[in-house]
Amino acid sequence: MRTQRALRAGTGLGLLLMLFAQVLALPTSAQAHGDTIKVVVTGQRDGHVTTEITWENDGDAVDESVAATVNATSPDGSRSMGPWVLVRDPGSRKAWRTAETLAPGTWKVTVDVGFPALGKAAAEVSVPVVDPSPPTTHNPPTASAPAPTTAPTATTTPTPAAAPATPSPSASPKADGASSAVGWSLAGLAGFALVGAAAGVLVRRTRARRR
């Protein structure tokens, strides 16, 4: 019985020692980087505030998520922007930037980090005014080619119509003579017909009397 109690007591003591060692190891790993965060405001890129966040002691990049706020105010204090949060910049493990953009002008930017450790930085950032319209190139005026001149159109003068041909005087008497000859022949034929008819009538009457 005593042996079992001693074994149980030793086992419990070993577990306590292991837990105590793990508790001591956690601060040791955190102290390897330090308990403060170094924040550097590096400027702006396309209006986004850019920063570099590392551990104060060894300068290593912070692998954990960073909880930080960014505020910006104009030099006279009349304008302010923020608070914004920081997001990782894909260009570097140490780079962080804002998702929002600053308006053109000069700004006093302040960054406050609360996790995984404390850190703070401030700097003046200038955002230039970007002209949205591309510059236009002025080309020298080119001499315009003269307009082609149209050739004068040829005007055609109307030709007088040909006068109707007049029959020659020699042809008309021939035509008259021919028509008159035809008329006389027809008249002669008619006369012969009448004479023949009369002769026939006389012959018939003579025969009738003889009978």
C-alpha cells in the first residue's frame, strides 16, 4: 500500500514539475524578441500609409497579427483622417500599410500598436497631387495640301438642225405625168367597158325582134 501511494505521489509531482517548466518557458520565448514593438513610418505609396513593424530587441518580423490604429491630421489641425487599421503589405514580411488612402497634402501620421506588444511612431507624410489627365503633346501645325482644282468643263455648242430636203423640181413633173397616165388608162378602160355593154344590149334587142 505504501509503495502505491509513493508512486502516485511521485507521478503527481512529476506532472506539476512539467507544467511549471512549460509556464516558465512561455515568458522565455517571448523575452527572446522583447516586450516592445518597433514602428517606423516609412512614407506613403499611392496615398496608402506604409510602415515597418519589427520586434525591438532583435529586429525580427512580427509573425502574429498586429493590432494597430493609424490617425492623420493636417498641420493646422483643421482636417483629420482615421482611425484606420494596418494590413500586411505583400512586398515584405516587415511591411504593413493602410487599406485606405490619404488625400493630397501634408499630414502628421501617428501609429499606435497594442498587440502583440506596445509600440508607437509618428512622422510627417506628404501626398502629391496627381493630375488625372495625361499630358498632351503639342504637334506643330502641318501645312494643308491645296484643294484640287477642277478642270473647266468643255461646253458644247448646239449644232443647227439639218433643213428638210426639198424635192428637186425635176422630180415633180415626172410624178405628175405618171399620175395623169394612170388616170387616162383607167378612163379608157371604163370607156371600153361602156361600149362593150352597149353593144351587148343592142345584140340582145336584135335577136329578140327576129324571134
